[in-house]
Amino acid sequence: MPAESDVRDASTRAPDEPTVRDLTVSLEPPGNGYQIITPPYVVPPGTEVDICTVVRVAPKAGERFTWAHRLESLVSEGTHHMNVFIGQFSFLDGYLGDGASEGALDKSLGQYPCDEIDVMESAFPVFPSQQQNQHIVMPEGVAIPMPLPLVLIAGHHYINPTTEPVRINAALNMEDIASSEVKEVAGLVFDVAPTNIPSGTRKVEQATCIFEQDTEMVLVSTHNHAWTECATLNHFDGETQTVAVDPFYVNRNWDQPPILNFDVGEFTMKAGDGVHFACHYNNYTDRTLINDGTADGEMCVFAAVSYPLPFTVPEVESVLSGDELAELLNFMDVALGPCDRLELDTPSPWPTGTRATSDSSTCTGLSQTVGN
């Protein structure tokens, strides 16, 4: 059953029932586009929750797709992260009829503990957010295509260290532009390196994300947990097969990763170039840290928005307005999701293997990147 939220006011609350601190948020809906707002959820004191809300974005006037140009999220104060997930189930309503997406997911619209949905197996993040108010704005004439109707999962991870219950929620605006204004097709990258850090060791988990055509980067960011001393991004040169020694992005504040935006032409990569992402850990606990999907584990995530995809605007609109589900799924696999990984044994500026926690940190001397 969907999780229930306690939204009772003082008139219906028992005398000995604690007051709920209201941290819910709202966003002004976009003038053009769509909005997602999750229902309120009460987090008891001293607890951690991963609550997943299954939502449906219904089309306006029979639209089959939208071109998202600007995304903005707002979440309750104290949120660890809020990720919006998409999967193959997301697109089925438009091809197989209303309810097909919920049937494939085996969940109706509503709120559930995330471990009841197994999100990481059935979907991947299309909008990762680790800031209370986050913006993604495309350059002029650039937009991300989104099929409609669309069933999404909003995963809200919240840790309440206080002595009172708090009421939380999240909002996401997807502001669109007309098809006639779209000149380039953008996509989202969300890639995760394997994470396994033995107890009492320092270790750098790392991977290289490759772009197969000339690419303009719109923005980059990272995501980690509390045992990350820093996360770094270095440029990979496809021609020389080398990773730059100095990172262009450093985050030493695991809970507030900066978003680094680029002006048009500021960060252009040639075909075969890429981004080497690394997470520098210090596991001083008595257990091995893995990616278990909770704050008690670790993650090494690289997130980016880039363009153009290897499709023209007419090609994309032909797929999104057509009746071939297989064509749509093939396209979305390219437009949204993990990047191509470098399979070659490329030298890294960072050490491989594990080291003692008493060893010096690989983050020493690295300056924090300031977001923009």
C-alpha cells in the first residue's frame, strides 16, 4: 500500500501528539510546460526515509512530447537528495493505453518506501538534485525531448536528526519551448562507478565517460556521501589517450556539490574525448562501504547535460510522434542515461587500490569548485 502522510492540523491532533514542523515547499508553475509536486510526507524524529512517489505527467491538448528548456527543483530544507527517475515503463501509456505504465511498474500512482519499488533496477535518474533549489537552463535553441504522457518516480531521501517530526515534499518545473525554437537536441548523462571501500582504508573509485561525437557541455556535477573527501572531474584526451593531471572540477563538500555551468563554446569536447570522474574516500568505519542506496553506503556519480545528440530535431519528433514503441525506447536509451565507458587501461592521476587511512589524502591541495 502507498505510504500515508500525517497532514492533520491542531484541531484533529491528540493532546499528547507532537507538533509536526511544516517544511513543505511550492513553486510557481511554469508559464509554458509541466509541474510535478509530491504529496506531503511526515518524517518521524531521528529517522531516515527514502520515499518514492509515482507520478504521471499528463499531456495538454493531446501533446505527444515536449521540449524541456529549463528545469527547476525545490525541496524541503534538510533534504539529502531528490532524484527523478525514468525507465522503459515511463512511456507505455502513450502506446498501450492509460495504466500500462503502472502495470509494468507493478505500482499505482502514489507514495511508497523506495525499497518496495527497487528503483535502481527499473529506472535511472533523469534529474538528480542534491541542492534545495536547483536549476538547469539550456543554451538558446537547445532542449531535451520528453515523451508524453510520462510516468516518473520522484525519490526523496531525507534524514531527520531533530527531536520533532517534519513534513516534507518536493516540486519540479519543466519549462518548455516550441518545436520551432529548437535547433539542437540535448541529453542527460548519469553514470555511476562501482563502489567498494574496505574498512580502515583510503581508496579512489574512478571511471572514464566517453563521448562519441563532438559535444558541448552544458553543466556537470557529482554525487557522493559522507565518507568522500572530495570528488574530481578531469578531462580525457581521446587523441593521446591521457587524463589531464589537474581536475577542472573539485567538490570537497559532499552534501552540497556545486553545479558547474558552461557558456556556449567554453567546454567543447572532440569525438573520443571524455570526462574521468573519481571519488576519493576515507573509510574510517568498521565495515565495507558499498552502494546500497542509503546514507550508510557510498556512491560515485557523474552527472552532466550535453548536446547535440546524434539526431536532428525532425528525426526526434518523428520518433516521439510515431507509433513504434521500440523506436522510442532505442532513442531514449541514447538521450537519457549512462555514458559509454572507456574500456582501455588508461593511466589515472589518482592511485589505484586501497591504502591505509593514515596515508595522506589525495584531495590535499585541491581547491573547491564554486558553482555558477
